[in-house]
Amino acid sequence: MHHHRLLFFFPVFLALVAGCNGTEETDRPHADLLVYNADIWAGQDQPAATALLVSSDGTIMAIGTDTAAWSDDLEGGTERIDAGGRFLMPGFIEGHAHFSGLGSSLRNLNFLRSRSWDEIVAMVEERAQETPEGVWITGRGWHQEKWDQPHDHSIGGYPLHDALSEITPDHPVVLRHASGHALFANDKAMELAGVSRETPDPRGGRILRDEVGDPTGVFEERAMDLITDAYQNFIQTMSPVERKDEWLAGIRAAQEECLRNGITSFQDAGTYFSELDWYKELDATDSLRLNLWVMLRHGYDEMSGNMAGLPHYGDRFECSAIKTELDGALGSYGAWLLEPYFDNPGFVGQNTTLVETVDSIAQLADEHGMQLCVHAIGDRANHETLNVMAKYVNDTDDKRWRIEHSQHIDPADIPRFAELGVIASMQGIHCTSDALFAETRLGTERAREGAYPWRSLLDAGAIVTNGTDAPVEDVNPIESFYATVTRKRADGKATFFPEQSMTREEALHSYTAAPAYAAFQEDERGTLAPGMQADFVMLSNNLRDCAEEDILGTEVLMTFVGGRLEYELAR
């Protein structure tokens, strides 16, 4: 474990109470850090506390209100932090996001805050001026439903590629939709991908076309592969060293971004075999600054017969789950529904992976003792996933299989989560982010009864976790927490059926102990108690009871992982 010798900005007043009796064994862990005068939320059903004692091995030695009782454990070298009455809680656990994707988004163009297509085109133009000819320009995060001004030329609600292609004749450009379920390509990228008017739509995907049949630049779901394959061909021309260096630079950026946001553990929703080896190296050299739990993500054929060494349990890195998916996203009409879209009659979405294939992957997870995590957004996709999982779940085996997103659920299926022990791995921020179009897509009745139904799931006894799906949304847990307890958009433009909100306590639980449980890690993290990892954050506001309007202004002051200060807000 790491020792920390860092400076703190809090005044330290505690008198030294190191009693020396000379008989202590030197090898027993000693108290490395005392945090006192804190307002501590240690977890659901945990007693209130004001002080925390951290051992030199990075675990919690004691927590409570009576620091005098700990005097025997304190030594001259014990660091002391006066929290000044501030709020302290277990570190946030990001329950579903993409770690290397977050890393590359921090290094590529990011459009999450972009308000118009013109703004995006201008950002690409600027990047093109400093990028060598022929090198791909990549970006992510645009969402046509969130733009302030509509664009003149549009098909299916999306812009056309002409303005973009004009300014980038020598650069292939690929810009991923915020959801990750559609992308925008310029003329050069389509040319390299061999896409023309004659290219047919692949199964489970769609190429948008104009009135004469030419591609507009938008590729949905499985059609994205046409462009991403061409991009991968370009990546293959980089040397392995260049590729790994670029990946590592992204991982460093992602770690920094997470720690700045109070995230001490991260559950990654899709890692490749090649990355597994790189993560193991980082773990072995003690280079991971937070805990990383990842789902292996490949097709059945790549994984079958290729699972040696899995599940893998390292120090801070673990791969003990497999990820697959059944449908696409709601915004791009990719969510697979039981009844057609309210605003697209006759269309029920995309079943992107055959149910039989998901069943084969479930079998693989079952054989190797790994958790199965299935991306399902529409009510049909959730229904089919529950049906597959029901075949493998039994009373003697605690599987904790997960449905990633669980966004739109047929009310009849809601009780099945608890009955089957299936975890609803949800993202609070998706609800308010999608609030601008979810009701339009589903119609009021379906949206009210089954869209992001946290309250209904919790009342039915299900485990619900929280997260952001970064880089689809900003990784900031405070924004997702706010969405979870208010169902309001931060910009005030919409409130989405607030009766499905969580209480403050439930929302904190969904970001700490619940995701720990969802990864079989509840004995190590997610609550603050003796023997647990000393992963905790200090915040500027008490999220349990501060005024609703103050939640979004909450700052992360300090982030500790394994008892070590990994981030401190500069004053």
C-alpha cells in the first residue's frame, strides 16, 4: 500500500496523544491518518460518526465519535486532518462507464456541451488546421436533440455532411453521437470506407440517405461498423508502441478526471483482450490510482475457447464479468420495444445481437463463473434479457447478473429483477438527459410507468446502481445524483415523472454500497467501517440534507483511495 506524506490545507489543532508503552509489536499496522471533526455518512444503516482512523495498510482501523478511545493507536507520525465540520462519505463508485473511452474523449474533440451543429463544424475546422493530412479527426458527444438552433439542411433530424466535408477535404472525420449508437462521417471517411449510394444497410443498422439515395453522413447502430472499420485500419498503421502510448495517455487523463470528481472505483462496461494485458501491467507496477472492475467485451466467437486466466482478480484491477447487448439507444430509435415508437409508428427499434447469441454468451459466463452484463434499453430488450437470465439463475447460486441501463421496462417485468436477483445497473443522468425526447419516443403512458423506474424497482426489492456511462455523459457523480433525487434537468428545461425519484439516502447508496455489491465487493468498499478500504471523499456540501438548489454546486475537496490522498481541490 502507498504511504502518503502530503500537505493539507486544513488547520490541524489536535494535541498529540501518542502514548508510548514500548511493548507494541512493530509489524502490526499503525494508524497513519486521523480525520476528525467531520460530518460522516458511513453508509446506509451505519451509525453516525465524526472521526475516522486509517491504518498504514490503507484500511479503516476505527470510525466513530470518541477519538479518545483510540489514543493507544495514535503515534507521533500519525497525520491529522481537521475536516472543519465538512461532509465525508464513501468514495463514489462509477457503476457503468467506459474508462479508455473516457480517456480518449478527454484527448479528442468533446461535444457534450455543444449547442449547435455550426459550433461542432467550427471545432473540427480548428482541429483540421493543426492535424497532418490524412490523419483521422475524431470527436464524440454531439446530440441533435440538445441543440438550441435547428439546422437548415436536415434529414431524419440530423444535419447533412456537406458543410463538414467542405472544410475537411483531406481529413477523414468521424464524430460519435453522445449515445455511442450513431456516428457522423464526412465525405473522406465514407470514401475510405467504400460507402456509396449502392451500399446496403447492414442487419441491425441503418445508413441515412437523402431524397436521391446518397448517404447523408449519419450511420446508426450496426451501420457504424462500416466507418469504424476504416478508422481501425488507420489505427493499425500506427506502430504498437504508438498505439499503447496513446491509450496510456488516455488512461492517465481518465484517472485524473475520476479522482477530481470523487470517484474511487470505476466499473468499466467493455474492455478488449488487448487492454486486459495493459491494465494488468499497470496494476502490477502500482500505477492504478483507483479501483477498476471491468467487463470483457467481444463477440461470442472471440471469447469462446479464449478465456484462460479469467476471471482475473488483481490488487486494484479485476475482470470477472462479460458484456454483451441486445439493442441500441432510445435517441437513435435503436431501443428494442414491445410496441412501436410513439413518434415512429410501425418501427420497434433494433435488435442488435440475436437473442440466441446472448444466450451463448450467458452460457460462457456461467461456465467460467463470471458475471453476465447485458446492455438492454427498450422494454422488449429487457424482457428478452430477463428470459435468458432466468434459464441460468437458481436459488443456490448467487450470480448477481446485471442488466446495464434497464431504461424502459414493461411494468410486468419490474418484479422479476428482485425475483431473479438481477441487478438494475442504471444511470441517473440518462433520465434527465433523455427527458427532452423520451416522452415523445414512448408516449406519456409508457414513459410514466416504465421509463427509468427507480422507485418502482426499489419498492419491488431490486438492487439499483448509479453511474454516468461516461463519455456518453459527463463522469461527474454530483450531476447524476441531482438527477436521481430530483428527476430535473440542470438547465431547468424538463422534469421527468418525479414520483420515480430516489430519496437522498437511497441515491447515496446507489453510488456507493449498491455498485460494490453489484461487483461482489461489498466486503471491501462502498461503506466506511473497520476493515474496509479507506476510500472516501470530502465534499463542500452535505448531500444528505443540503438544499436542493445547492446540490449542483457541491465541490469535491479531497479524494482518498486506500487511505492515500489522490486529489485535493486547489485553493
